Amino acid sequence: MSTVEELCLAARKAQPALAMASTGQKNAVLTQIATLLRERTPSLLIENQKDLDAAKDAGLSGAIVDRLRLNADRIAQISKGVEEIIALPDPIGGISQLETRPSGIRVGRMRIPLGVIAMIFESRPNVVIDAGALCLKSANAVILKGGKEAKHSNLALATLLSDALEAEELPRKAVVLLQERSEVNTLLEQANTVDLVIPRGGEGLIRYVTNNSRIPVVQHYKGVCHLFIDESADLAMASRIAVNAKTQRPGVCNALETLLIHEAVAEEFLPAITKKLRALGVVLRGCEKSRSEVPDMDAASEEDWHTEYLDLILSVRVVEDMNQAIQHIDTYGSDHTESIVTTNYQRAHEFVARIPSSAVMVNASTRFNDGSQLGLGAEIGISTSRLHAFGPMGLNELTTSKFVIYGDGNVRK
Amino acid sequence: MSTVEELCLAARKAQPALAMASTGQKNAVLTQIATLLRERTPSLLIENQKDLDAAKDAGLSGAIVDRLRLNADRIAQISKGVEEIIALPDPIGGISQLETRPSGIRVGRMRIPLGVIAMIFESRPNVVIDAGALCLKSANAVILKGGKEAKHSNLALATLLSDALEAEELPRKAVVLLQERSEVNTLLEQANTVDLVIPRGGEGLIRYVTNNSRIPVVQHYKGVCHLFIDESADLAMASRIAVNAKTQRPGVCNALETLLIHEAVAEEFLPAITKKLRALGVVLRGCEKSRSEVPDMDAASEEDWHTEYLDLILSVRVVEDMNQAIQHIDTYGSDHTESIVTTNYQRAHEFVARIPSSAVMVNASTRFNDGSQLGLGAEIGISTSRLHAFGPMGLNELTTSKFVIYGDGNVRK
């Protein structure tokens, strides 16, 4: 049994071989992964069943058991996800902005891998493959630290990744799996071998990792997303967008949580949208002014404005003007996704300029803040931290760039 | 007297006004700064003299006193630096990669400020203006924490920055000065208000900040820069580059520290380059093979290979081939700057691909790793950390991007 330090060092030593692998070689590894997922489906299900049995014995909640569960259909989905990553362009090796400087040197920026990425995640075993495939395509070695409740599933999947690497004559240790919670703190100290930590899971996990890491962390905190209905809004459009943003998939981070309505249109808009949303099972919680328009609405508490419901619940506030809407977002927002519905050119421009969230939208559903919708392809998460990557993180966000300088004997004067 | 928390919050609240300021308004602030530097030179020198007197009384070293010292010429230089930043393009607000997605939304990436940047630096008071001007042009508020030995100078310069902001009707608190060492730990905990910490100074300072910060840190560690002379090198070119890289300005991070020589050319190259470098006052320390070519050369210790001399000292090693050179760089390098001299196309390509340093060069002096030489304009430092920015950090590296989405009532299917 190797120590965490040794395993991280092994990953670091394996990584240069990925960096030098051709696009074809990396895609061959991914093709192997997709093939092995299909071939090994029966044995993967057996390993997964061990985790499910243990979860049942431990009395874990139905939601956790559901997140843990693999079946043939889910494995096929995971395999399809890998094939989508094969189809994406190789993010490594391209040189951009190549130009000749006054000194005569030619200077460009070459995309390179970050190095070694540690993913710390909770119960979903599919993260092993999703994150593994994205890291390998971007030539990063990856340390996977999964939840102990998925330990048999994670081990089978991580072994599959190493087998795929070996089949293409790349080092098995470019993928390393850690299984013990006690290993997390040691992992977070390996700043000499690990370049980036990405925690995926609840707010508690992310805060713990951030507070204990000596390695840079990209955070994916909650999404308390806002939609502001301006006084100039096309109210039919506003209604369509609000319904979509709240109900199309309420359990995800880019779903709408708070609706802000300009007071000039509240009387007309609020009763109508309330009726529509309630018909779809949404519970509304409103400010005092909202409740004067819709008296049977529950009152929103201070707590509500901070809450990511991830459920069919919506908080509603009537605001005096766009300034008050922006102030509300500044106070309660999570830098994730905000949208305005307006027909006014200047308001649209000002809203986009003033809101510092990772995605700011005009006349569109917050549900569009997603790597695949925005054109990045598969994503490893949506960063709410401003350093390195802000918003959806795809293959390119798992890279950095170095300067390349082509000279002809040039020296500094 | 406000607390550190209050001062950081004040900077955070001041920052949106910078984000909304026009290019003209920001340049007007910088013009004010340059003007005030000239106008206030006499009073700045009086304040600086207080620091110099205290340094003398405290028995600080001549090198520290020299770094502390301002004079009319240095102030004019600082002012000129500000004027160069005025001439650079505004890094904020541009939208790139705007494209229409299959859903019909138009998606682009808009450059935005990071927010609040904390600079923690040692004795040079010019950092107040250099860093202040770069942060303000990139619409970031800045917390400046200088060394206590420069407290009078720093206060006078930070006040000047706030005065320039006020003259253009921007908030004074977009620049905040901290003066006490005891405030550093509290500053490093303000992750809710401060977005990035940049320590500038010795390795001890950088390590301390990295190990104690809850906020992302961009590190600027040492530069142990290497030059590899390949067997196919044009030796006249190799000699010119080695001399320039070592002697043109030995006290800076992109100066050459270790010369690696392919053994096939060691016999011809080593005695000649030794003679040239010694004539320029350089002391050489070599491996065993080097010393068999040049017997009166001192022996290099293990320590030497790790050392950034910042002085007229050079370590020299003869290597069997490029693989051994790359292995040496992997072991002892600092991810800063490495260069190869070669006439071989494939070697050049392979060296550039395999070396993961922030700048990799072919047939050029390591001294070119500098923001202004590479086309970035003024720089705030050279990052040796791979996250967010790697290599010279100019105005663009003080920004991040958010996604902007322009729709026409689009919803997710």
C-alpha cells in the first residue's frame, strides 16, 4: 500500500507521457474506456451492488442510494459521454497569438496541461469516468478521491481507466484513486505534486477543501440564480423564460431561485405568472409587495433570499427599479447566473455590464449556463470562483499556457 | 482607525465604480497620478527621507536602504511607467468569441476585473504606484501592504493614488494601504472581499503568504533559468546568448543561472565560454566533467543546482544528451525560463514541447521573459504558478471573463 505522497508523486511522474501523447493516442485511450465500459458492464454492476447493499445496511437515504446506483442504461450514458469528449478538439499544443516583436523574437502562447488535478467528490461514481476522461484528454494526470459509500464502484471504474491507459502504452498511474477520508488532508498538502483541486459536492465539502488546501482550489458553490423582469419587458416572453428557468429542471445549479419584478409591471405580471407556476407545482414565497398583489402567497424570510432551493420553490420580490434589482443580486447572489427580460437597449447593456456573475443573460433562460449550451462541450463543473476559470469549465479550462519564443540568436540590448 | 475587515470591505464597495468607469476616466486618473508625482516630488522626498533616517538608525543593510531610496530621477521613472500604462489598451469590457449557438442564443466572453487585489510587498515604495496604476487601469480595487521600513513613503504615495481617484470623482477607497505586519494574517482571511493575493518579495514572504492564505495566491518564486547548448548548436550564437543571459543584468529573475552543455561540444565550447565569462567577472562552478575541461573551475555542489545566484556566478554541467538536460531542468528548475541553442529542427520542437516552464525559448536569451519584451506591456510580476496566469502578468492577467448571453426569449428544450 503506497502512501498518499507516493501516489501523488507517481501521478506527477506519469503526467509528462500524457503531455507528449498525440491526439490520436489520447482518443484511443478514450475509445478504450468507452469499449471497456460496455464490455465490463456485468462486472461493474456486481461491484456497484456491493456498494448498494452496504448503503442499505448503513441505512443511507434513498437520494444517496439513487446517486450511487449504476445500471446498464446509466453505464451506456457514461460511455456516450466519453465518446462526446473524443469528438472535441484536442485542447493541448496549439499556439496562439504568435507575433514578431521589435527585438526580432517570435512570441506565441502554447496551450499546456495544468499537470496533476485532484477531484474530490461525493457519492456519484460516474464522476470517475467523466472527470477521468476530461483530464486525460487535456493531458492531465488525475487523483480521484471518491466517497467511501461508492468504494467498490469507484475502484472498478478507476481500474478500467488505468487498463485503458495501459492498453495504449501510457502509464497506469496517470489515474490514481484514493478511497479513505483520512487521506484528504494529506492530499491537500501535496502542493509540490498536485496543481489544482476541484471539489464536487455540497457546500460543506467545498468549504472544507478550500479552508484546508495548500493547493489552488476551483470552487463550484451554489447557484442562487435571479431573473429580473424589467418594466419594458415583453411579459409573454418573461413568463415563458420564468417558467422554463424554474421548472425545466429544478434540481440543478442554473435553475431559477429568485424572481425580481419591476413594480411598474407587478400588478399585471405577478398574478398571471403565479397562476402558471402554481399549475406546474411551484410554491411561491414573496416580499410584502408581492403579497399585496397575490395575497395567498407565503411570506419570504431573509433566509429565502439566500437559498438555493433546487426544488419547485421560488422566492419573489417586487423592486422599485433596476438599481434595486442589482443591489438585491449583489447582496444575495452567488456569482452564478442572472438574467434580465427587457426591450430597452440601454437597460440590457447596463445589466450585462454591472452584474459580475459568471453568466449574465438578456432575454434568455438561466438554464443556458451549461458547458454544452455555451459551446464548451462536456464540463467538469461551473466555477463560481473568479481565478483561472469563471463559469462552466470544459477541456480548455483544464489547461494553462506557456510562452514559446523562437529566436535566431537574439539577445537583450 | 478602521479594522482590516472594514478596509477590505470599503475597497470591495468602491470597486464597482471602477468597473463602470470609461477608458477615458481611468486614463484621466492615471494622468493625474503622473502629474501629482511630478508636482509632489519635494514632499515625497521629505517623507522618503524619514524612512531612510529610520533605516539608518535601525542599522538596515545598504541594499535595503538602496531599495528604499527615492530621488527625483526615480520618481520621474515611476511617472514614466504610469504614462506607459496609459498608452496600453483598456483590458476591460471587450467581448470575444461571440457566436450563435444551435439554440439561437448568442454567446460571448466579456473581460471583467478580478475585483479586489491585495499586493503584499517588501521595501520598494515604487510598487505602490506600479501596482496601483496596473490595478486601477484594469478596474480592480487594490489593497497595498508594504514593509514598515517604507511606511512614510508608502503612505504619501497611496494618498496620492486616492487623491487622483477623487480628482476624477472615483472613490478614494479603491486604494487601501495597510502598514502593520500584524494585519497580514487578518488580510489573508478576507476571502469574502479580496479575490487575489500577489506577494512580491523574497521566497520566505511568498511561502508565508501561500501557507496562510484563504484567498487564491499567484506566486512569483525564484527563477533558476537554464540554457542548454545542443551538440548541433552554432557555438558563436551559443556564446553570445550565454553571455547576454548571464551578464546583461545578473540581478533579475530571468538571468541565467545554470548552463547545460552537450558533451559532444563541451571540449570545444567550455574553455572558450569560460574565458569570455571570466573576462566579464563571472565565477563558474562546474560538474566533474566540466572541471576535466577547465581544471581551475570550482566544483558545483548539489546546492548550486538549486540556487538563483542573482549575481555574477554560473553553474555549469556537461550532459550526455538532451534527455539528461531536460531531466536536470525537471529536477532543479523553477518553471521560470529555459532556452535551447540548436540548429536541429526536431530538437528545437521537442525541447519546446517537453519543458513545462512559463517561457521556453529556442536560440534566444532567457532575458526575454519579461512583459514588455513579450508584448504585454508593463507587468506586475512573473508568475511561476500554473493557475490563472503563468509567466509575465500584465493588464490582461489582472482580469477574468464572464459569459454574456444575448437571447430573444430563448428557453431550454
